[in-house]
Amino acid sequence: MAAVNMVEILVQTAVSGLLWGFVFALISVGLTVIFGVMDIVNFAHGDFLMVSMYGAFVLYSFWGLDPLASLPVVVAFMFGVGVLTYRLLISRVLDAPMLAQIFSTFGLLVFLRGVAHLIFQADYRSIKNPILSGSFDLLGVTMSIPQVVAAVGAMVITGLVYWFIMKTETGWALQAVAEDKEAASLMGIDSEWMYSLAWGLGSACVAIAGVLLSNFYYIFPEVGVMFGLIAYVAVALGGFGSVTGALVAGVIIGVAEVLGGFLIGPEYKYVIVFLIYLAVVVLRPKGLMGKA
């Protein structure tokens, strides 16, 4: 009987990790799109997530918009933020040394976090009684409705991003610019527009994840720290620039984190994640699905 109960608990825990993994994947996809096109890591990516969550919270607090209703507004806003970030900041350091690129996005991280502390203080906030609430049982496994919707949304958006990049002319143009900017320009492709689009698309992806998270996760200025760190690990683990790699890596991280926390101890859950990452990069430095 005890063995049966343990199996049920493990299945429940694994399902929870799987749901979290898809959310991690969506956050990571936004980061890998930017890196795949420009070879620049956006260190403020987690804070874009935080801004998106606060966007959903503000629209709910002042206008009573449920996160599902505010999703298009926040996504459109964050797409614009991504484009402006490239136009006003990244384009100025694109040909600068790598340290200048790192410090520019790190400075943006500090700025966004400071503004959040100034406006909202360090208080933990949440959206009360969203439309997506409650749970249901499926084959004996209890699932949170907001988490299931977030996971399904993550899978759908990740699939759409993959289709957009791999199957559309604009996506092919993004790949061309990523492969060789000068050659793409000779073919009539506007690299500046492609870079702006990559930043807008990456920011929109993380905005979707942020709004979906706001249904069931606390909102505070530091909320993007761990999500951002996990996204960096997922991008490296899956293979820099690989959308499918980010999806697979996000799921691996989600399951490993939750199962590791349950079987070994909550304080070790991130240790398990980083050990998996180290093992993969030692054996395959390009990541699971990176180009060898």
C-alpha cells in the first residue's frame, strides 16, 4: 500500500514538474530567438517577465481586466518594449566589444528592477480570483487549472514560433540574417528590421509567460531572477538558438527541479538542475540540439 502511495505521489510530482517545464520552455524560447539571430544574451530577460506580470497586475487593479483579457494588451506592449530596446540601446552596442553588450543589458536589468522597487516596493502581490482558478483530477492526478492553461499556452506558442521561423518567408529572413548579415543585406533583407523583430518576438514570448504566470504566482520586483537564470540554463542546455532545444530543455529542467526537490530536498532542487546542465555541456558543449 505504501509503495502504491509513493508511486502516486511520484506521478503527481512528475506531472507538476512537466507543467512547470513548459512554462520554463516558453520563457527560454524568447531568449533563444534573440540569441539565435544576434548572438546577444539579454540579461534583462527575467525582468521583462517581471514587467509583464506587473502589467497584468496593473490592468487588473485599475481596470478590472482579468489576465486572460489583458494578455493581448501586455503582449503588444512588450513587443514594443522589445523593439524600442533594440532601437535605443542594443543597436548602439551591436558592434561594440562583448563586455559593452553584456553591461548594456545588465544595466537594463538593474534599471527595470529599480523602477519596480520604486513604484511597487518589495511587497508580494497577486491577482485575486482570476477566471483561471481551481483544479481538476485526471486519472487520479490533481492538476491546477492555471498551470495546465499556462503549459498548454506555452506549447502552442512555442509551436507557433517554430513554425514562424522555419516555414515563413520572414522566418527565413531571420535565419538568413543570423547566418550572415552582409549576405542577407545583399539579398535585400533589412537586417535592422529583422533585429527589431527578433527583440519584439522574444519579448512577446516572455510577456505571454508572464501574464499566464500572474494567474497563480506571486508578483514582486525580484520575481524574474530565478526564472531568468533558469531560462539561461535552458537555452545553453538545449542549444543556443534552437527553439526545439529550449522546449526540451525547459521540460527537463521542470521535471528535474520538482522531482529533485521531492526526492532529495527542496534546498537541492536547483543543484540537480545545474548538475544536469554541467553533465550535458561537458559531453556536448553545443547543447542537446545545438549544431555540432
